[in-house]
Amino acid sequence: MLGEYLIQGRGAAEIAASVERAVGAGELEPGQPLPPMRDLADRLGVNPNTVAAAYRTLRERGVIETAGRRGSRVRPKPATTAREQIRVEVPAGVRDVSDGNPDPALLPRLADAFAAAAAHGDREPVLYGHDPVEPELARLARAALDAEGVPDGPVAVASGSLDVIERVLAAHLKPGDRVAVEDPGWGSVLDLVPALGLRSVPVGVDDEGPLPGEVRGALESGARALIVTDRAQNPTGAALTSTRARALRSVLRDHPGTLLIEDDHGHGIVDVPLRPLAGVTRHWAFVRSVAKAWGPDLRLAVFTGDAVTVDRVRGRQRLGPAG
């Protein structure tokens, strides 16, 4: 089952570390099954509860997943696995769209913009304590959000959409909380949720977006957050229609404590009108990245939200990347 690798350890932390180290090194591969808890406990000479605690820790870290009687296995994209271990092998003559990269030929040339930004930085260096968001960027972003009906809120920046989603989830939820996610949905979000120790609740999607009945069912079953792609949904291409948006707002009004996260990654590249849901619940975030329209390597997303959510994210940023 495990090939040449032997899981080691006497305590739960040691056993979990042994598995995590092997996954990170590629000795345990994505999808590889792990021993039943009792079998591993017998081999290691420990109590089955010790192995159960180790497996629980690994699930919370997004390293393994458990499928009832089918047992536990390494996640298809575990948080500790190097990207080269999980790449898709693309046959000759086939275009790979699985990585979500834009066609470089369609991206704008940025040399002049970078040169202008560097010259501005030479004239007016950004120092500790300065506003973390360039005022002109905030003004332009807020104007664009206003034009498309996104509720008023402070503007902040982060390193891409996924960075925003992670920070917003961490700002409000705790391990074990449930998050309603689109099914099928963006693979990175589906991997991020368990990596944060959260539990995914799948919600079906059609051409008009998430199905209201399934969203209601997820929230009534205890999901504390909902992640929605407003348009150009990955992988279906779905976009919220005005009718679907009204139906979803109605569901959310019945669950005002839901943390709503909207990902508008299609901004700037799609001509489908935006139908935002934000503003119905107490806590929400709306994020736009520049990855598709300007280039993935810019690592920039602009987001807004309710004052509490944005303040919590900014507070954590001040202790890390903005410190």
C-alpha cells in the first residue's frame, strides 16, 4: 500500500509529521491510500486513538482526506505537495487549459507602466507607515466597483484572489466550520478549504450560477460561508443572471450571518454584466484580480467588503506582508 515508505512515530504529532514529510518529499503520492487506523496502530504499537488524532490533524492541514469505509488517502492536491508532483501530463497537440493561464499573446505590454511606476517610486519612496494602497489605485478601483453596483466599502489589496479568499475565511471561521462551494468549482478553492481545516459543502451549478435550493440546503445544514463566482465560473463558464441573483439574495437574506465571498476574476475580460450579491449579509468580501487581464505574475487582487472583514484582513497583513 505504501511502497517503500514506512510511517513512523509514537505520538500523534510524530505520526502526522512523518506522513506530511513523506507527502512533501513525494514519497507518498497524491491519491495514495493510507493504512487503516487500527492496522497502523498495531504496527506502531500505539493506541488507535493516537493514530486517529494524527489522521485528524492531517485532514485539518489539507494533507489527507477520508472517504468513510474507503479509508483515508493523500489528497489529490495536498497542501504540502510540490506542484511538479501534481501536474497534468498534456498530450502532444492538445492545448492545456487546466492551469488557467491566459494566452500571453493577448496580454498587454507592461514595460512602460513598470518604468513609470519605478520612476514614481524613486521620486516618492513608499516607507513604513504609509498607506498600503496607492490612493489613485483605490480611487479607480472604487469607481469601477460603484459603476457595477458593488456596495460601498473600504478598498484593500492582496496577492491574488486566492490570497484574499484565504485571508477572509481565516478572519471569520475556525477549523471544522463548513463552507458552501460551487460543484464543479475552481480546483484551488476546493483544495484551499480543507487546507484551512474547513469542511466543504458542495453546491450545484448550472449556466446561471449556483442553484438557490442547494445553497439554501447548505446554509440550513450549518455552512457558515458561501463562495460564489459571479461570471466566467471555473470550470463551467456560468454567469449569474439577474433572476438567479435575486433568488440567491433572497436565500441569503434568510441567513444574514453567512460570510459571503464573491470572486469576479472575469473582470476586464468578459462582457457579461455583473450581478453582485454583496450587501445582503453582515459580512462579505468582493474580489477582483489582474491575473487574466494583465498577467498572472503581477500577483495583485483588489477587494472590498464590510468594514469589519476588511479591517481584520488588513490587521493580519500588517503583521505579515505589510509589516
